[in-house]
Amino acid sequence: MKKNIHPEYKEITVTCACGNKFTTRSTLCKDLHVEICSACHPFYTGKQKFVDTAGRVEKFQRKYGGDYFRKAEKSKK
């Protein structure tokens, strides 16, 4: 490998707006602040909301009669 052409790869701290902090490695070489992380992102927390435009979700539920957008309850034995 050639010398002095590769950037430094250092450990940095990533801080989210929700207060979550974690460390990673980056060529940025300074701390990073992000607005959203895996601890507060709706997709990863399970609190995802479906945006309904023009009643399409209700139309789908009426047509197929399912609870597709609600969490499935565990079956009791």
C-alpha cells in the first residue's frame, strides 16, 4: 500500500437527538450528531404509523376484512 494516501480511521461517538449515544469508527474523525437512530426510529421500535391518503387503508380493510395493520396477538393455548 502507498503511504500517506489513506484517511485516518478513528473511533467516534454518535449522539442522537433522543439522547442515545454509541461509538463507531469513521474517517470523519470528530463526533457526529444525528436526528434519528435505531433506538427512536419508528420502523425499529414497532411504533410505525401508516399514512392514509384518501381512505385507502380503510378501503383495503373493508375489501379483504383483515386486521393487516394491527399487531397480531399471541394465540393462547
